[in-house]
Amino acid sequence: MNQRAEFTWKDTDGGLLVSVRGEIDHHTAAAIRTGMDALLFARRPARLVLDLSAVTFMDSSGLGLIMGRYGILRELGGSMCVRDPSPEIRGILTLAGMERRVRIEYTKRTPPAAPDRQSPRSGRAGSGRTAAPGRTGQKRRKVI
């Protein structure tokens, strides 16, 4: 991707609001990570709010960026949340299981619907696997 990414920050009541804009990929994540780490260790906030409302693209480097800052905040005794990701970015966060670790909050709009978790094979919710023959709880009859 060729669009730059940048971040701005401001102090909030006992915390820090960091707003990221642009595309977070392996080219831009390193610069954001370096700047944010310096800021976190200098300010030592009790809470970090990472605003992703202006992020237009994010790959696994963005997930690493979020998880790394989450780890630093835990070391410092603080907490972290991600604010207002777009539906596309939320889909990436959900598929990666990020919602189990980092709180995601919405202030600018209604939260988008969660991604559909139906099995592509059966159309039913679940793992998409079917039981092996004879393993469905039914008794097998022996034909002689």
C-alpha cells in the first residue's frame, strides 16, 4: 500500500487518546510502533484509547501493533481499548480474536453487525464438520 499512516495524540483524564490515520501495513507499522512506544513509556497512561476510525487498511502488522501496545499497557498496569474501527477493520479484529483481549468501543456510530459465522459447507452455524458415519449417536445395524 502506498498511503502513509500517521498518528496524533492528546492527554485525556488519566489516559491517552491516540488516533491513527491511513493504512497500517508492514511499511507503516514500524514507525507508528516506535512513536507510540516512546509516548507510552514517557507518559505512562492508566488507559490508552486507540482510535482507528480513520484507518483505511490494516493487515497482520496492525494486529501486531495493537497486541504489542496491549502488552506494554499491561506491564505498566494500565488498560487499553480500540475505538470506532470501520466495519472492515472490525472484521479483521474479530477474525483474529482480538475482541477477547482488547475492548472495542463505538462512539461515532452504531456498532456494525458481527461477521456471519455460518459454515460455508452446511449453511448452519458451527464448525462446518460433519460426523463420521456411525458416529451420530445412532446404533449400527449389522446386516447378515
